[in-house]
Amino acid sequence: MSLSIRRLRGVERLSGPLLVVRRVPGMALGEEVGVVGPDAHHRHGQVVELEADLAVVQVYEGTSGLGLDSTTVELTGEPFRLGVSTRMLGRVMDGRGRPIDDGPPITPVRLGDVNGGAINPAARDHPSDLIETGISAIDLLASLIRGQKLPIFTGAGLPANELAARIATGARILGQERFVTVFAAIGITRREADFFRQAFVSSGTLDRLAFFLNLADDPTIERLLTPRCALTLGEHLAFDLGLNVLVVLTDVLAYGEALRELGTARQEIAGRRGYPGYLYTDLATLFERAGRVHGRPGSLTILPIVTMPDDDVTHPIPDLTGYITEGQIVLSRELHGRGVVPPIDVLPCLSRVMNAGIGVGRTRAEHRAVADQLYALYARGRELRRLVTVIGEAALSPAERRILAFADRFEAELVGQGQARRSLDESFEVAWRLLASLPREELSRIPDEVLEANLGSGQTPDAIAAPPAPEAQR
């Protein structure tokens, strides 16, 4: 095809971040294009829609200053590709992978298609091996497994960013050293960006972390590219170099809002709450890039942060994210108000592939039994709290008061660990200390031989007396 055909002079229409041009033979969906306006400033774009005689191009820098007759569109014939390299570790880049930390240029070892693709099901290996996050409520009860996609559901004002930074800088794979983090911040404020930078530097882990940063005042359309660039680097590190990679995406809500804005500009028929009808498919193209491949040592684990507007878990973005991913970690506004750090609400948390990474030969043989017992006791304690609001604590039996006291200690001592990082063994120590406060008959989900090995024979001293009733205290 001649060069003159690949350069289109003039556009048909401009609309927000989109421009419409005449379709020419050879144009492809997802093709990268260059856009040059009357000021000779070179912009970047991508073909997002093809019709019989027209093509729609999204411009990452926006269309402000462009004119219909004075704009030139240059077709490259290639999809948008990101140059990837291990030299991106320890660097801060914008949403399109360009360094913004005043460091030297990054020489790529290869170009990767940012659109990627889901792992072939025939080649996909099952997630395995626990990732030790240092957070007891996650490691013990909703374990993050190598190759899993596990979102964190949060509400406005809850410390999801702090939790994301802690996991990104403190996560370890038990028994393995090869582990790196790719952190993608989507549509965040400058204050949040400064927080992440300081957290990464102070942790001393910046040399094994790549930071993709898309600010709230950056082009909105660039937010659609940021997670894809981060995942492209993650795939190179995991599947080409054999590293274990954790990709943290925050915040998926900003990504969804950008997708809705683009759909509105394209005059698409809106779905639920104005989001495009292909929202589920689009999110799946991100999350399904996680996993492990048969015969390759590396893995790609995705930890997306999803803000729920008005704490509504039925909002389209958290709702669809829950269908695609393999569980969820949920932050609690009530626990946050009581000063519990991190404020993880254990009961709605779930890790569907947890059993693949725990147990004999992986963590501890009693891991599953201890997790089940803690869940059961805490759930009973939460039920008793609701009952107390109706009948009062004085009406509870001694056994029920013990369970109620256990729930309080569970939140304060196991969930509420403050800023300290706990190893898995330290988390188990806290769990066994809490379980020792109850009589043996209450620990029905743990085999007797496990109880004897960890608590000794007979009743422990803490389990002899129940907490006194309120009348007795008075």
C-alpha cells in the first residue's frame, strides 16, 4: 500500500476524545495511529470502531486544538505496542509506559501488544502456592494464591490505598525469592501519587517494583491504556522471564468511568447505570490475563482495587468484577470507624482457590481447619451482637458471652494488627491464642490431635470461666 494512502488529510467529525475519518482499505480495529494538528504537535490514538465507510479514532491527548481540514491522521498498520524490559523495575512511568522520573531512557528488549489476551485454557495451569501478604486476615482466612485474581472491594474514604501499598511492598511467596510487583494507579490525585511514591521508597522495595501512574488530570482516555500497559509488562516478566509477578490495579472504578465516558462520546446505547453493555467483556480482558502456564515457572497474580459507590456491592463494576475474579477482600466502614487497622470485614471475604495454596507441604496441615473454626466462631459472635441489641447481654448464657468476647478479641487482635507486618507463623500464633480462650467443646471443627499438638491436653486456663454478666460486674 502506498504511503499516500496511509496518510489521511482531514477528518469528518470531532467529539471529545474521538475523531471520525474516512475508512480506507487495510484499516484494522485496534490499530495505532498518529494525529498531527495545525500546531504540528504529534498525538497518539487508536482505531476503536470501524463502519462501512467511516472509522472512529480515540486520541489519548484529546482533540482540543484540532481542526477538521487541518488534521492529518497517520496509519501505522500495527496495534499499540509497549516496549518492555526489566529496566522498568524501579522506575515511575506514565499511563502509556513513558518514564516520568527523570531517569535515563528505557531500552526495550521487545515490543508487546498491550491488548494481550487471555491464557489458552489448554495451557493454563491451576493457581498454587500462597502469597504471604503480611496481613493476617488475608493470609489465614482468604489466602491470595499465586496466579489468582483477587479484588479488594472498598468504599470512599476507606484506607484501600494504604492496604494496596502494604501488599505491594510486603507480599512474599513462601519458599521462593523471585517476586516482583507492577503497580498501576489509574486516575489518582497528586496527593495519592506522592503517598505511593513515599511508601515504595521507604519500604526499600522500589528496585523490584514498576510504577505506572495515571493522574486525575491526565487525559481520561489514557486510563483505558494504563492497566493494559501494566499487564503487558507483567506478562513479559512472568511468562518470558519466569518471575512471579503481582499486578496491583487501583482503582478499577476510574477505569470503568473512563470506559463510560468513551461510550457516551461514541453515542453507544448505554447499559445499566450508563455503562456500556460490553463492560463485563472489557473487564474480563484485563482480569483473565492472570494465571500460570504449563511448563513455565512464572506466574501473574492480579489484585484489583474496586471502589463501591455508596458502598453498593451491586454497582455494575464491583458486581461484574465479582463474577470474573476468584473471590474478594472487603473493607468495613464500621471497623474503620472503630480504629481497626486494616478494617477487613472477614465474613464476606472469600478466596475460591485458597485450598490450592494451603495445607500439607504448602503452609500448615491445620490451615483449613483453623480458618473454618475462626470463621464459625466469629460468625456466631456477630449474630450474638445483633441479639444483644434486642434482649441485652445479661440474657446471654455463659457460653454465649464467651463467644461474644471472642468476636471482640478477634477484631482487635487478629484483624487489627496495626501497621506491623506479620509472617504466616505469627498469624497462626495469634489465632491459637484466641482459640485457647474457649473450651475444647467449642472447637469442633479442629481435629483432636491438632488441638493436642497446639494447645496441649485438657482445658486451657483461659477457657475455665466465662466473662461475668453485666449484673455481676455491677
